[in-house]
Amino acid sequence: MVCSIVHADHAPTQTPETQGLDTFTNVVVAGISTESEEIVWQESSRALNDPPLSLPFGTLVTPFGIIEIEVPGFTTMIGRTAEVQYVVSYSEDTLADQGITSYLKQNALDTRNQAANQDNLETDKLVLFEGSSTGMMTSDEDLLVDGAGQFERTNELFTCPFGSTRSIMVPPFCNIVEMGSSVAITDGVLSTTSGERTVAASGDVPVEADYSIQLSGAGQSAASGRADAYMKSHLMEGDMQLISQLEGAPGVFINQFRNGQRVDITYSEETTASGEIAYFRKDMQYESGLRSA
């Protein structure tokens, strides 16, 4: 199992209109069977595809750092205003030829705010293939989550009253993670699941992506062929240091921050097996948030 945790991401909230897509597929056939699908979902808390990411209201980037005007009650009234943008991509291509195929799959997409134990996108697949002497099944699957966000005021992100005591500002971030598998077998039982969460009502809920693959033989025999599973990620987190604070009118502060990059993580892992495969399993998870679930 691979698990990566950083503390920067804060997911955007849902749009006024949300969407839901659900599909269920069940195929049993002797001959040829194909399944091809692709999902690309982009969402922003401000204007989509309009770089650079928008700063929170009441802030200004200067040669001397970031200037923020802190007015009691004002920032709470306007809520979260810094831009956060995510791209989620999922694809699958399966071809089973010259054999008996039993294919079962369910997909669910929900763009509403999700709790810490729920996902926006979920997939669940189970395939049994028994090939002839020239039969072969190939199956490729990939999940990608790519997110970036500007710095934001801490007290606008949390529902938990104990979550906003560490810092006035949450730093910017830019994280991308990809995971998936590739299988080519003449016979065997293949099972995969994937899920991701990138929309939440508050910063209490972390961003998450997970993928799992399991391959074994049917009955007492081993699966014959090749299996590959991988995870790749590049994680970058910024830093916001308060270097000066001036009080103007009573309770009104002018804050000066020094900003920059503080974390840069590149990670890659791949597992392969070829031949008579008695058992192949790989579980991968990515979690990034201001609070861990």
C-alpha cells in the first residue's frame, strides 16, 4: 500500500447546480467484448481556465511581499474568495478477444460537496476471462487528480473551531497525482476500484484519491500473462510568513507576508509481474488536506 499525506490542499465548494452520473454494465459473452470510457472534470471556485489564479479579496502582491487588510467581520461576511482549481481525469480501455468474458462494472459521479468518508467519483470493476488457445484480454485504467490553489485566510476554511489557530493564512499549493494499471492475460480474474474527492463544503475535508487492483487465477489455477500497477506524483506547497502587522483604525490590521515555495516532492512507484501469476495486488492512496480525516 502506498499512502502520501501533505497539508495544503483545500477543495473548492460545489457549484449552485450539481451533476450526477451513474452507469452499470454487465456483459457475459463468448467472442469479443470491449469497454472504453473517459471522464474529464474541471472545476474552479472562480472563473475556469482564466489564469493566473485569483487572489483573495483584500490582498495585494507587491515587491515587498503580500499585503492583506484584515477588517473584523468583513472577511467572514464575504467568505472564501481565493481561487482553487481541480482537474480530475479517469479512463479505461478493455478488450477481450477469443474467449469467454464476464464483465461487471459500476461508475458513479457526484459533483456535490462530499464528507470525509465519501467520494465525488467512484468506479468498481470485476472481470473474469477464460481465453482460448489464442485468446487475450487487455485492460488499461488510469486516474489523475491535478489541483492548484491560491493562499486563503484560515478562518474562512474551517468548520472545526480548533482548526484555524495555527496561522492567519493557508499557503498556496500545486499538486498532481496519477495512478492506474495495465493488464494483459490469457485467463484470470481482475478486480479494480478507484475513487477521488475534490469538492467539499469546508477545509476540514481533505482531498483524496485512491486506486486498487487485484489479479488472480480462476479456481485453483494461476492467472497467465502480465500485470502492471503504478503511482506518480509531484507535490508542491507554499509558505506564508507574517513579517509585520500594523494597526490602522481600531481592530483593522495591515498584514505583510513573505511567500514562497516550501515543499517539493516527486514520487514514482511501479510494480510488475509476468508469467503464471498466483496473486497480484496493489493499493494506492493519496490524501492532501489542512486536516487529516
